[in-house]
Amino acid sequence: MINEILCLSAIMFGEARGEPDIGKVAVAYTAINRKADPKYPKNICSVMKQPKQYQFLDYGMPSKQQVAYLMPLAEAILQGRIDDPTKGAKWFHTKNMKPYWAKDKTIKVAYNNHIFY
């Protein structure tokens, strides 16, 4: 599970480090919800590495030291101690974007700077 903790921490760091914990948890759950979908890989690291899914990887994987403060939160999420605030969302984007793929999706929830589908 350590690799999944590291990868989930990296997703939160890369996509939501400026957000409060609810925003970090919501972004993390997009990867968890994809992992549960048969159309996606069955582990968080493989979900994270899919092309054009998590933009932060365009700049490289953050170091373990950079994400260390998020690892307890990632572990709690993976252990099911924190509920999914996204209502099953698999996708998100920042509010200042209007991606083409979002046109046919239903908004499930929005937190701070992100909209979740």
C-alpha cells in the first residue's frame, strides 16, 4: 500500500496543494473512483500515470519529501476512514477552465477551485 499512499499524496500535492483538506481529499477520490471503475487500471499509481489525466506530471513527480506531510491523509483515505466528498466523481478541473470533455458530464460537486464530475 505504500506505493499507493505515495501516489495518492503526489496527486493531492500536484493538483490541490493550495486547497484546504476537503479539496485535497476530493481530488484524491477522483483516482480512487477511477480505480474502482473497470475501465481504469486497478491501482492508484497506474491511474495517476495514464496519459493526460493528472497535469502535474507534466512537470515531474514530486519527491517523497515534498509529499510527506500528505501521506497520513492519503493513508486515512485509502483505509476508508475519510468518506468520498465527490459523490463518486472521476473527473475534475479548475473553475477557470472549460474543457471540451466536460460538456457532456454532470457536475456532482464543487469545492473551492475545482469542479467534480
